[in-house]
Amino acid sequence: MTFNWTIDHHACVESTQTLLKEKAKGGAQEGCVVSAEKQTAGRGRQGKVWIAPEGNLSMSFLLRPHCSPAQAGQYSFLVAVALSKTLDKYIEKGHVKHLKWPNDILIDGQKCAGILLESDLSDEGKIEALYIGVGVNILHAPPERCALQEVSSQEVSASLLLAKFLENIKKYINLYKENGFLSIREIWMEEAYKLKEEIKVRLPDKTLTGVFEGLDEDGALLLRLDNGVLERVSAGEVYF
Ligand code: BTN
């Protein structure tokens, strides 16, 4: 991985994700990062609003992996692992961090960070732009969510957290390139939320209940249904 990070920092934007897309259309290169003190129209997964006031981390970065869409999904696990390792140094003993499929970070069972993946395909069906947006609740969190500062005894600075996070993303991209997705999956599974427990997965047309058995080689969730069938879920919402 030979790109360098270039950081375009703003006081306030509608959405770092939207701005990054505009920059990519204008020819921005892999490694372009857009960050902001706050967002006025932050976007979450599945069309949800992401509240991003000042003091939280709001950032998006551009990769140009030229891979298949299935492989692109693996980057969300890679980024979750990189972010999780970044958060480790801030979290006081006694608090528990988990990774919730597909890419949330929970502390003490409450969401602290979310990852949004969007992409553009080339005419050949390859990912020519992968937009990865990351929000971390540092100083502020909506009700029943976790703010990192609440579980940390040190002052958490969004800019220092971002610098360490970018370093870790490169580290895990290198691991991914050298050893493949299985090495990322292994690290992700160490902190998987509700692994081997019963979960519910909400799909567009139905809700499935079963035991969370793990991830397949692309990162799809493997759910053992009551009738013994192993169901593979590649998109959905896990809830309890
Ligand atoms: C989720 O729903 O969990 C994903 C949340 C992603 C939020 C981040 S904040 C920075 C970037 N800009 C956005 O508008 N969204 C992402």
C-alpha cells in the first residue's frame, strides 16, 4: 500500500462522506481524508441520520482498491479492527468493548462508533472508489449510546485519535494485503458481540432468529437457525 494520507480538515460540513465523494469525482486520490469538527447532515447506514456535534470524530477516507464488490465489504471489518485497536488505549479497565456485525463498535453494550461504506463501480464492475465514513461519539452521544470520554480517564482529542487511527488503518491494510481477509476476520472475531449466542437479524422482508456462528470468508454473518440450517446473511441489521 503506497498511498499517503492527505487530510482536508473543516470546521463544519454537511457530511464528510458527501464532501469526499465530490472530491473523488474531481479526481482525488486514494488516501484523501475529509474530517470535520462537526457535521450538520451526517449520514448513517440504511438511510439513518448520524448526529455529529463538535467534539466527536467525523471523518471519511477514500480508497481505490479496484476489487470486486464482495471484497470491498471486507474493508469494513478491517476498518472496525483498526478503530477498535485505536480505542483500546483510551478505555479504562472495567469497560468492555465489542464489535457488532457488520461494523459497529459497542462499549458496555452501547454503540460508540459506526462505519459507513459506499462505493462507485467501474464499467467492468470493479470498485473504483470506496468511501469509508467513520463517526466516533467522543464527547457527545445520543441517549443509550456511549461517549468515549465517559469511559476514559484521559482527555480524548479527536485529532490525536484520528492520527493514530490512520496509522492503524495502514497497518491493517498491510496485514490484509500480506495475509488476506482471514487474518482480519480472526482479529474481528476476538471481540465479536454475541458470538455463539442467539441473535435476531432484521432483513428487508423478514426477521431471522438463530445462533451467531461466525463470519464466512467474505464477512457475511453465519446464523444457525432452529431447524439446523446455516443461513448466510450478507446485509441486515442485528438486534437483540
Ligand atoms: C452507522 O450508521 O453506524 C454509520 C455511521 C457513519 C457516520 C460517519 S460520520 C463521518 C461520515 N460522514 C457521514 O455523513 N457519515 C459518516
